[in-house]
Amino acid sequence: MEFRILGPVQIYDGDADVSVVPTGAKQRALLGALVVKAGQAVPVERLVDELWAERPPAHAANALQAHVARLRRLLPRPARGPGEPHHEWLVTRPLGYALRPDRTLTDAQRFHRLIAEGRALAVTEPVRAVDVLREGLALWRGPALEGCGRGAICSAEAALLEEGRLVALETLYDACLRAGLAQEITGELEELTTAHPLRERFYELLMTALHRSGRQAEALGTYERARRRLAYDLGIEPGPVLRSRMEAIRHHGLAGPLSAADGHAGSGTSRRAGPRDTTVTRTGPGGTDLGLLHDEIAGLRHRLERLAREQQDLADRLARLTAREVAGL
């Protein structure tokens, strides 16, 4: 059995080849929160807040217990070998409830495993890396934890998973460029810059793909589009990485690890760069892969921004709770 959260939350029973989808919003929120915290006891108070936020029912603990009972009936019975004791997926703990994952996986765990495998292959075997990364990204069926409401547990996890998806996409298209697939990915990157107009890494990858496809003017036009959007929305100029890419393209200094003629290189190895070659992935002292380092820095930056937003949300919630307590005096 597999719990799936990369899209609408559901339970996939592999033995019966059936997907079980909770019908009610509260059931979806409960299942989503328990899957996110699988193996941990989630206190009743946190689950009540997850399901009802600032408007819990009069007897919230009893209402939660009823939802837990309905969710238990949805869960298939765990498989067990000869002599193994029977157990439930969803168990009651002294302070709350816990989902016992045992040997089951979530689609999010499979996603992270495949992306890590693809990232490890990206430098030495980019063609194989592209296949592995696309396999991981194909697990997404929609926005993470879709339909689970806006509770703190599901919202925070959905944001983390979405950031992981975007970083995985950046890694995928970097691997595509290493594999000589520039022409094949320009359309996909165009869509990504439209969908995520403030994410500079997608613009950089698109500029590189366009230039390697012999479309230098369009590559420079992409930089101008990024510059105008960043200035309009954030009041800032493009960062140094994007500016460096623009300068390299403007001066015809970008050739990449594979030339257009070598785009079929199935072994994943690259030929020696020419004297004017500055690769898309860039290497620093000691062979450090600056392209992947850029991914990590971007991911950390977005996580810090998200943590700041979550901290502000918690502060606002505390202020509202305090206001209610004062009003009740």
C-alpha cells in the first residue's frame, strides 16, 4: 500500500490495484496531516487546528474522534505474514493519533529518492539522469496535498514539496543541457518562465538552451523579459548569475559541455571544451559543480523565505488567540 500526497491525497492499495480517496474535506485534511507526520503521534489539539482552524466545533475532540473512526474504515487492512500479529494503520496514542507506516512508502519518498539518484548521475551520465529525473517528476498528479485545506501541517509540507519539485525541474533541465538536448527543452522552459516569472534559474536555463539552439537574439530577449519582470514585481535587478549568463551569450562565449553535433552522446560523457567554452554548469575550485550549488542556494533561500512567512502566520494566529482569550474575560 502507498499513501499518495503529490496531488490530491489518496491511498493506493497495490494488491487490489485500487485508489481510495477520502470524500470529505475534513477526512482529506486528517489523512494528509497524518501521512505528513507518519510514525509520529500528532496531538489532538494540532489535528483540531488542522481541520477547523479558528472555528472548532463545541466538542472538537469528539468530532475529531468520529473523523478518525471513519478514516480507519477507509484504510485497507495491513498485509501480514504467517504468525505476524494484526495491527492497524491508524492508532490511538495517549495525546493524539499516529499513522504507522511500517514497510509502506509514500509517493513523496519515492520522488525524493529518484531525484537524489538523478542528481548524482547528472554530471557523469546526464542522459540516464534525465530519464530518472523525469520518472520522479512524473509522480506528481497536481499540487501537493491538494484539497487538504490550509492547516499548518499540510500547508507547510505542501510548500516544501513544491520547492523540491521546482529544484528537481532545475536539475532536470541542467542535465538535459549536459546531454545535448537544448532544442528539445526550449518549449518546456518557456512555459516554466511563464508559470514562475520570478525564478531566475529557469530564465538562465532557457537562455542557455536558446543560445545552444542558435537563437542568440531570443536568448538575450529572454534576459530582458526577466529584467523587466523582476524590476516591476520586486524592484530589483537580475542577480549576478543571470547577468553573467547574458554577458557570456552576448560575447559568444558559451558553448557548453557538448556541441550541437554531439547532442546524441548517449554515454553521458562530454568532450573537451574549446578555448572559448564556458559550460552551463560551471565548475569552481576543486571541481565544485556551481550549477548544482546554485540549486542548493536557491532552495535554501526559498526555505528561509517560507520559514519567515510561517513565523509571521504563527504570530498572527497567536495574536488572534490572545484576543479571543481577552474577550472571554
